[in-house]
Amino acid sequence: MKYSDQKIQDFLDNNMPADLYRQFKEELHSDPVLKSRVQVYKQLYSALNDRKGFELDPKFTSRVMKKAQIEELGALHFKLWHIFIAMFIFIACINLSLYYVDTKTLVEDLKFSTPANDNSIPALIKNLNSLLGNIDFNLALPIPVAGIIILIILGLLDRFIFYPRYKAASFYR
Amino acid sequence: MNDNDSRQLVEKVLAGNSRAFQTFVNEYKNLVAHIVYRMVNILEDREDLCQDIFVKAYQNLFQFKFESKVSTWIARIAYNTCINYLEKKKVPLYDDLAPEDTSLDSLAGINELQDDLYEAENINNIVRKEIAEMPVKFRTILTLYHLDEMTYAEIGSITGLPEGTVKNYLFRARRFLKAKLTARYQPEELYQ
């Protein structure tokens, strides 16, 4: 056999140098065995090009649209959940701070706030300095700092990891 | 759809145009169906996989840098999604083709198949059945080349195989199918 299966496939794929292609074509007319072999491959190619059986449901596109929109809602839900966690951490930090702050002196100082000087803003401002001066921040300071660091980490995660997944804009009508 | 049209379409989808995304799905759904239907034999899971592929494409479209055709990019998503699915189902992915066996054993069913031919209607169905039994990579390459008219380079980029390997697999797959056909039919039966 002058032509291998590889050559026949190259001929049918139009993947042959022009002179060899011409020569092959000439021999195809004169050689019934070669013709028969090429015919078998032609039949096979025809079967391979058959698109039957690949049809999707007519509602496929609308189903994909719905699914994509649900995923978008999922993304929004995720962001809300994210905000909730951030707020929870912030409130927890405030509460923990208050727990460790010496609030007795704070309450004592607040007793200065009598009906007589309630309306006196300058007096309140004057007292504010001494109010803050009595708070023991030594124990409380690391907690809000830790809270702030956590918030920054969450923000960075949101910016660089979570957000890009949903970067395509929401669908508009 | 030419490259410029594809670029405009992608930009519209990224801007949030739902009609553009509909067009995008309609444009590439046949390509995705070809890949999924050829790689996955479980009928019930096929459409869900096709839907998932488009949702993934939508979520990752902003990462597409137009370094390849959109069709190649989405075909790669489809291929990788199917590979992941098949791995979960523990389907062997690295099998080679069976030897081109035309011995008596393989010819034993000729008469049945001849009768079957009437039921199966035509050779296309026989070829389809044979392809379904081939290893996944051979099936995919045949599909991308014949149904989606992709080049060896594009197929290589989708499957992660070198161009030479793609060409070799394609050749072997077709020779295998030809051997199956000639074992079952006389050459004149194949002249149509």
C-alpha cells in the first residue's frame, strides 16, 4: 500500500503539501483500492461531523440566566453576611472594652451632671477632660486594636479575594 | 462571530447587559454541549453541567484577557469542569485505546449488528456508540476537531496536550473507528 492511513487522513483533512495532494488525487482516480479506502474514511468523517444528539433543551438559555441571577443574589447575601460579621466584631470589641474599663470612677464623675449644670455645655466640656483622665485604658487598649486589625483584614479579603469573584456588573433590564 | 464582535459582546456582558449574556449563551451553547455530551455519559447530569459552565464563565469573564478566542476559553472551562466531574465519579481519565481488534471475537456480533443496523438506522449511530466507549481524551479531541472545527493548537490549549499529541490521538482515534467499521461492514456497504 503506497499510502498509509495517516496520508489518507491528511488528504481528507487538507493537511498535505500541494504537490502531494495533487498526486494523491490523480492516483485516487486510477486506483480502486485506494478509492475504496478513502471512501471508508469519508463515511467515517461524515459520521463524525453528525451533530445529532447534542441538542439542549429549548429553555436552556433562560435556565442559565436564572441560575446566574441566583448566583448574584448569593454574592449579595455573602456581602451582607460579611458586614454583619464586621459589625458583630466591632460591638464585641466595645463591650469587652467597657468590661475592662474602670467604670466606677466614670459613674462617679457623671454625678457631676446635675440638673443645674445639664444645660451648661462649657461645664460639660470642662468635666470631659477629667472624665477621660479617670478611665484606665491600660487593659482595654489591646482589644479595640485587635478589633481594628480584624476589620482591616476583613476589608482586604473583601477587596482582593471575595470581590473579584463577582466583578461583573449586575444585570440590568 | 469574529474576534471584534466577541470582544464587544464580552464587554457588554461585563457592563451588566443581560441581553448580551443571553446572546453569549446562545452563541456558545452548542460548543459546550458538544464537549459535555461527549465527555459525560450520564444523561441526567449533562444539562446541569452545561449550566454550571456558563455560570462559571459569567463569574470569571472579567479575567478573560482576549489572549485566545472566547470559544477556546469557554471550551477550556467546559473541559476542566467535565474532568473534575469525571474525577469525582472515579471515571478513568488516562486510559489508552483498546487494540484495533478485528479478530473473531470482535466479529462475533456482526450478524446482530447487521440486524441492529436497521434499528440503529445508520452508520452514524454505530460510530456514536463506538465513540462513547472510547477513553475521554480521544472522544474530546474528535469532537473539538470535527464538530467545532478547531485547530490542533486550539485543541492543545483546551486539553493541555502538545499539538503533536493531539494530532496523534486524532489519527489513532479515527483509525480505530475505521477498523471497527470495516470489521462490521463490507466496503460497498459504506459507499453512500
